[in-house]
Amino acid sequence: MDSLRSCGAVVFDLDGTLADTVGDMTVALNRTLSEFGLAPHAEDVVRGMVGNGLAKLLERGFARHDAVLDGKTRDEAYRRLLEHYAAQPCERSRLYPGAREMLAALGRAGIGSAILTNKHEPIARDVVRGLGIETFFMAVCGANSGFPRKPDPAQLLNLVNGLGARPENTIMVGDSETDVKTARAAGLKATVLVSYGYSSIPVASLGADAVINDLHELVGGLALAVEAD
């Protein structure tokens, strides 16, 4: 964790990193499936489908029923999924332990924070607001913002610039191979992965600079003040 010292900014993934959001995604997906005559999936099953955005979740949800989406049907199903999710973005989502205290410590230290997610950006903003953590972030950036999705580094580099930081003093905290690839492509100082997220691949094998079991471990790793708000 010594590689995390002298950090000027932190960019976080959202789903599986700061918050467990599978409950609300499950509701939205199952409502969409029902409109196409398909049975719902259990939340634990949906948990294994999450990653790389809602379009992938939709594709995986249909594929689990051996249903293939053609172009027109895919567009309609995706539109309905977004509508259902936007209607209930944060009823069942919960912050992971240590998240709020860690974000407060970053704020006290004057370290800029932002979120970069492949989630539809308006929904991501609603989730962050619903979790009561919006004041901790200088920016929340998601899909449909004019940039390619992660792991393309363009949006991350734009975000780092907006934070008034440089890649070489910024770290990324995520839960997946996509987050590692994005940070590496952007030339970030370091990448930290959480051990409890949605990755289908063991995170210890993904080449991150550090793996943590609790977000509050970042407080010590960044040599921040340990007192809580």
C-alpha cells in the first residue's frame, strides 16, 4: 500500500465497489423480462451477470433463457430496462461497510474524488444521490456521456483533468479487470481492487497494485486521518 501515498485524486467505480446495487438491477431486469414473456431471475443469479454496463446485463439476462435479441427487440428491451431502473434506482442498493467514512476522510484531506461507471449516467447520479454520498464527489461520469466506455481511457483522462490532478498522482478503485485495464491505459499511479465486488475472475489475479477487503483500508493506505465524522 506504500504505492498509494502522495495521492492527489481518487476515481471510483460504483457498482460492486462503493455500493451493492444488484437488488435494484434485479428488479429492473425482471420487470423487463416479464414484458417479453420470460421468467424472473433470482438476485444471486443476476449478481453473476453484472459487469460492463446495463446492455450486457440485458443480453445475459435473455441468454440465460436461451433467448437471442435481434436489433429491434434489443433496442426496445434496453429502453424498457432503462425506464424500469430509472423508476427505482436506489430502493435496495446499499453502501459497503467503510465507504462513507473513507469518503469523508478523503474530503478532510483535500483529495478530490469522482465516480467513473459504465452505468447509464442519469441513473448513476440518482443512485449516488439516493445513497446520500453525492457531496463527496466532484463528478459522476457514466455511459452515454460522449466518451467510449471503460476500458477506453479517454473518459478517465478527461475526468482526472477535471479534478485538477494528473494521471501519475491519481489512483482508481474498482472491482474488475475492466477497472485495471482502464487505469493502466490512462497511466494512473495505481489501481486498487476490492475483494468483495462483482468480478467473475479472482481479483488477486488481475494485476492490481493492491487488493482490499474493506474500503476503510484506503484510509491507512493513503495515510489519511483516521477519525470519523
